[in-house]
Amino acid sequence: TTLLKVLASEDITHITPTQGFNIKSVQSSGFKLNVWDIGGQRKIRPYWRNYFEHTDVLIYVIDSSDHKRFDETNQ
């Protein structure tokens, strides 16, 4: 969420976890990116695969301050 907000030149003072998903189009240096910010809650993870069709790039971001996430990522 923070990365998406930075790309869109939005305020990052107050960030809350994404519930579900958030879509933004970001233009920079002649490129247009359609960015999907998908929440990481366990209950929505089975739906992640629905967002991967026709995807050119996947950037997987985790909260580095949450050490439990590192273990989950390895699974």
C-alpha cells in the first residue's frame, strides 16, 4: 500500500492495511502502470490467483517489521 501511494504521489502519513484490493493507474516517464494492491489477510489469499491473469510483473511486498510474515512467505 505504501509503495502504491508513493508511486501515485499520495500522502503516506497514515497507512492502513488493504482490505480486499485497491487499483490505481500511475503514469511516469511515458509509462502507464495499472497497479493492483491486494491485501494479505489469510481469508483473501485464496483469491489472489484471480488477479494474476495477463500480469506482466508481480512485486510481492511484505511488512519487514512483522517477523511472522517471513515464516508465512516461505510456505
